[in-house]
Amino acid sequence: PVPLIIDTDTAQDDCVALLAGLLDPRADLRAITMVAGNVGFEAQVRNAFMTLNAAGRLGEVPIHLGCTRPLVRPWVSAEDVHGDGAGGLDMDFDGCEPEREHAVDALVRLAAERPGELSIVAIGPLTNIAMAAVRDPEFAANVGRLYIMGGSNNGRGNITAAAEFNFYVDPEAAKAVFAAGFDITVVPWAPLTLDQAVFDQTALDEIAALGTPLAEFFTRVCAATLEFDRSVGIDGTTHPDSLTAALLLHPDLVRRSARYNVDVETGSELTRGYAAMSWGVHGLPDNATVVEDVDAAGFHAYIKALLATPTQPA
Ligand code: BDR
Ligand code: CA
């Protein structure tokens, strides 16, 4: 199994990405680290605990609280998209507390314990990852693979025309991470996940028909974003974060990827958080692999199989 940390702003598709880390036999989820992003910090922590419970693994994976705002800017959250991030779900996690160790310290420690072996799936703003790289100059080298959900490869953002949410919220952190020497794979919002990681009504009906507690959990946590996505003309609920986790654990789902130089705009307000993905003709050294095409049917089947897992929430 892959030793793994998921760095997350737990709402909707983040919860499903956590399920991959918790239930896929290929994953050895060592910690969940929390970063300011989608919804209020307390709601994010609650959503992470409820996901542990839904997976029948409450108390088994430590949750570390990380940075509660971006490096230099005020936090922008997305409750208009996500609601509370879990469709009003109210599951018990009595007696469970987050760890006392800060997420940045946990990231640095766990990477240093097994240099080159730990993978990170970063599916929120990159604040914790950037802070860990500042904290420990060896951090980037100690991390094996860093899979990032963020950016758009054709300028079609989801929060502004230029920017995808995770890079928009903390562009300085994203810029620092791409300059830090990590072994990075990027799973961009558009065109990739917008085209290939959407669960439409047919897929949602198939999932509901599974009849498992996890299928019910999925339907519930996706409810708010489904409504939002439909209101903006997307035919279903978008799942970039669980796709990112799935691709790390099952690289055979990648159909095409290419090396790019990725840099992130921090100066302009109009294009704040824009991910410039430069290819060979621009003459810049590559620093990341960008996923361009995936086996979408394989990804859907993977998520369905996860949700078919019989679990016993407390
Ligand atoms: C990203 O922002 C959030 O809405 C999702 O969880 C995903 O990580 C997509 O832009
Ligand atoms: Ca996320």
C-alpha cells in the first residue's frame, strides 16, 4: 500500500477522496491534514470526522488542524457552492478530537520518517504544503509524490474566468509549491475534471441503487454542489478531488499526461490564481506532470466499487 496523507478542505468531493484513502486496499492513509478552503474550518473538521465514521474507521486515522487562512490574503470560502459541505448530514463522532500536533508539523514529520515514500494528495488550497516547505528545506525532497487538484489547463476557471478555486484562494502558496522542487502531478479543473469527472443523473441513480450506507452518504454530501453545478449548466456533480486520489492509487487510469512548467499568477486581481501551464515551445524548465485524459468509465466504476463497500458507521 501507498503511505499517504490527504491535505483537504473537507466538503463534498473531498469527503469522497477521503473514502478512497480509507477504503482502497492500495492506500495506507497515515493522516488527514486540514487547510482553510471550501467551508468554515469547524465544518470541515466535522465533515472529516463524519467521513471517517461513514467508512467505519472512526478513531483510526489522525486528523491534524492546519493553516486557518491563506499565506497573505483573507480566506475566501465557498459556502454558496458547498453549503456546510455535507448536505446537512449529522453523524456522531463523540469522543473524537483532532490531534494536538499542527498539520504542518505532521506533514514535515511524516515525510521525514520515510524519505521518498510518502505521497500527498493535496485537494484544497496549498497553504499547508507551502508552509511545510518553508518549515523544512528537506520537505519537498522527502515527499515521494505530490498530487495536486488545482488550476485549469485552458483558462476556464470555476471561480473566475482565469482561476480554479484552490489556486485562487491561496495563489502565493500555489506559486511557492510549484517552485519548491516537489515531484508534482496536477489534476486540473478544466478541461479534465469538468469533462471527465462528472456524475450525471444516470450515474447518481446507479449509485443510489447500491443501497449501502456509503451510497447514501455520497448522495447526501453531494446534494448541495449538485444543485449548484446544475444551476450553472453542469450536467451533474463534479469530482475532481476523488479523481486526484484515484489517479495516485491507480495510475493506469491516466490515459494521457504531459510535462509542463506550471506557475501561478499572484500580481493581478483580474487573473489572480491563474495557472500558466507552459509547454516546450515556451522554453521553460518543466516542473510538473499535468493529467490531460483519463479512463472516465474506469474512474466511475472505481467510485461505485468504493461506495458498494459494506461499512458499519457507529
Ligand atoms: C476544488 O475546489 C473545491 O470546490 C473542490 O473540493 C475542489 O478541491 C475545485 O475547484
Ligand atoms: Ca477540495
